Amino acid sequence: MRLVLNDQLITFRSGEMLFINPDSVLEQFEDKNGDCDITLIMIAEAERFRSVVIDRHLCDLMLSLRRRPVIRLGKDDLELADVYKRLIELLMKSQKEQPYNDQVLNSLADVFLFQLLNLVGSKLPSSSRTVEPVPGQELFFRFLDVLKEGKGQIRSVEQMADRLCVSPKYLARIVRVNSGMTPSQWMDEYTMRSAIHELRHCSKPIKDIALSLGFPNQSSFGTFFRRHSGFSPAVYRQKNL
């Protein structure tokens, strides 16, 4: 199976697992053999999930998976994943009227999720994994929430720090400790994601896109986009019509 994930061509084969981060754009499926059978697992964000699972370890995993979204599974990995899948399906069919059915399914889903995280973590270099507490986690998560809500329109570290009621220097330190990236790098990533979506899926002029993303003019937007993609906005739009 070949597809385009966030404008990156991805190929994955039998025995491999493809991870798709939130806010991703998935398109251009190509089934080379015409007989692909794919199991899709969707994990939706919830407050309980965030408070229990999200930490530096998970942040490292998600960043690594953004760079390398295909993980090769061994025979034991595939068998274990299939056991969880079949058990969840069986419980959904046989315990519909049981009083604690929801609790059982939720707990089993949590177990499956943690096992999945263990599986992914075992495939990554040990230097990228840690279980130690990281200072400023809550601020970092608030930073990501504001970025997501802003849809690429927040361009200044000072503006972001003001929204979070902290100093730019403190925000920069917390974001780097929790993610290994600077606030500017995160903001550029979200801005590029929004810009690519607008250029590929909207017909409004490039000048309007630039202004909507917080750039003072089309020229500065073009410089930014070319630095991160290698193309001008106009050329990129033409190549991806």
C-alpha cells in the first residue's frame, strides 16, 4: 500500500504498522496488488487518556513516529495485537447487557493502548525514551493546545508567552525540555501545516492566505514557505492541484 501522509510518500507492507498523528492529511491511496486488507485502530483524545498517559516518554514516541511513521512488527507482536483485537470484538458482542461492560471494555482498551506504546517504544532507540518526570508538563500541554486552536496563526514567541501568562524565556525552556524543540519550531510546523492545507484545498489568493496566517505581506509568507518546503507558495499550489 502506498499513500501520501502530510505530503510525504509512505509505503508499508504486510507485517508493518502505520501511525497517523492527529491533524494529519491522508490521501492518494494506491493498492499495488489490489487485495489489501488493513486493520485500522483509532484512539481518540480524552482527558483521562491525557492525564494518565501523556508524558515525556509519549512525547518522544509521537515525535519519533512523525518522522518515521511505519513500524515493522515481529511475529509475536502481530499475534499479541490480534489477541487484543479479537478479545475486544468478542466482549463487544457477548456482554452488551452486562452491568460493567463499559468498564471492562475501557480497561481492556487501556491495556491494549499501553501495550501498543510498549511495542512502539521497543522499536525506537533507548536514548529517546525516559520515564522520569519532566518539569512544566502542564504548561507544555497548554502550549500545544493553544497552537492547535490557533491553526498556524500564532507567529510570535512573545505572543504565545503572553497567552500563557509566562515569560518568553521560561516558555522556551519548558518547551525544549519537554519536546526537544523550540517554540518557534513548533509554531513553524503548525503554520506550514495550515499553509499546505490552504494552498492545496482552498482557492483563495495567496495574499489572503498570508494575512490569515499572521504574515505582514505575501512576500514574507513566500520567504517562509520556500525556506520550509523548497518551493514558492505559487509553485507548490500549481504542482499539487
